[in-house]
Amino acid sequence: MRDVYRRSDLLTPIAAEDYPGWGRHYNFDGVIASVAAQSARVGSYLQVFRNGCLEAVEAELLRPLDGQRKVIIPPYELRVGEAVGIYFELLKALGFEPPIFLMLSLLGVNGYEMFRRPGVLHRPMSEQTIRHNDLIMPEVQIDEYAESYFPFLKQSFDVVWQACGWEGDPNYDENGVWNYRDR
């Protein structure tokens, strides 16, 4: 756990740059790095367990828009993808060898919809909202370290878009390359 604690460059919660500050400390499970949300509760954390498992949570990327409309803002993909890259660097630095399993979950999302700016896509905005409280995507096995983990996240991101009534994530091109466009 000392090696984990010393890697403060890689021990960052998702979207840590959006918060005024973050800290890390030892706990019963291992090492946790966390940031406080505006409401003084934890907004984001990364828990590194003693067995090498990681749990990353970000509570501010999904929120009601203007206090009413519950939306998933597409930049969440960028934040998740960047964080996954950092976390795989941490695992690599600590000597963990693939295969490594990755699983994305969105909790408490019943009634949420995918937010896009009107007119950016040349098709109507989906009226479908998510009808499940929790979206637990299937785990993805990653057999080698990579330069980018967006290809591995495609399946999970597709499921989120499908839950909102779309065929899949429009941020991927026909070759499966992630290319975020403000939607």
C-alpha cells in the first residue's frame, strides 16, 4: 500500500481537475483518494483495494439540468476514458499483469436521458429515458496494456446510448475509433 500511496501522480479520482482539491489516505480497504463535492459530500473517489482491485466513483457527471431534466452529459465518456488510462498506468506501475477486467456501472439513472445540443445531429432527439435504476455493463477483459482504452469502453458506452433509445454511441466511427464530438 505504500507503493500505491506514493503514486499520487496516478492516484487521482475521476474528473479531479473539476474540484478545488483532493487528498489521499490509508483506510481499512487500502488507499483512497477523494474530492469533496460542493455539497460537502464526496464527489469523486478512487479506492485501491489491497488485492489490486480499483473502484472509481464520480457523482457529479450525472445530474439534473436546471434542477429538473435528468441528463447524461456526453463528456462523461471523455472523463471515464481518461481516468481508465490513468488507472491502467497505475496498475502497470505497480506490476500487475493483464488480463485485467473493466466494468462500467451507472447507478440511480432511472429517468435520465442522453443530453445533446439540438441541431448537432441530423436526426431528432430521442424521447426515451432510461427505464432501469442501475445500468451494470458486462465486464470487458483487457489482455494487454494499450495506448488508449476507448476501444475497450465502446461496448459499455453503446449500452448506455441504447438505454436512451439510440443504436449505439455516435462518438465512435465505423472502425470503432472514439472521436468525441460535442453533442
